[in-house]
Amino acid sequence: MILQILLVASALGALVYFVRSGQTVGVRASKRLAFGLFVVVNIYAVLRPEDVTVLARLVGVGRGTDLIVYLLVVGFVFGMLNTYLRDREISQHLTNLARQIAVRDAELTRREQDLERRLTVVEQRPSGTNGHHPTVSETGSDEVGTARTGMG
């Protein structure tokens, strides 16, 4: 009787923790329902072990304990599969983020190099031009004026 009370209290504690944890927003409704059903079946199996044995014999298993172990193995496999798929999805997201960051960093590096090149060109110009295009009087000929107007 004491063990039954402890097992029921543990199942209810797990249910309360699952429902009240901040992560329940991201948990799908099907998973919530499945966990709730699991807790209800667990409590029923703890309180009425004879019924589990009858059910086990109906499905071809000798004892109720064996049926529970088989169901736990199936549940464990589903849990591991779910964890694997979620881990793979997270890994794919991280790969995509790393690619985006690498492309962004390469683009920033290219822009910085282009800016440095432009600054170097501006710094190397003669100080008399002050960074502007030479005028007709500065070049000493009419080539620039002819090129601008299209006359020749």
C-alpha cells in the first residue's frame, strides 16, 4: 500500500512538473495528451495490477509486468527516435546559421578591403587636386572638356 501511494504520488508529481514547466508552450498538444494518458494508465496499473495481468493474458503475454516492460521498451524507442529527429533538426539549423554567418563575414571583409583600397587611392592622389577631377586648366589641354561635351 505504501509503495502504491509513492508510485501514484510520483506519477502525479511528474504530471504537475510537465504541465507547469515553462517548456510546455513549445510541446505539441499530441505530446501533452500522450503524457497525460501515460500518467493515467500508470496510476491505473499501480492501483489495479490484476487488471493489467488480465489485459496481458488477453493480448498473449503471460504477466502484466511483462506487458508493462514491453510497452516501456516501445515508449523508449519512440522517445529516442523523437530525440534523434529533434537533434538532427537543431543540427541542420546550426549548419544554416553558420553558413549565413560565414557569407556575411566574407561580405563584410570584402567591403572593408574595398573601402581600404579606396582610401589608399584617395590618400595617394596629389594634394593639389583635393580628390576632385582635374579641370581643363589643371590638365593644360582641352581633352577633358572635349570628352565631357562630346565635341572633338
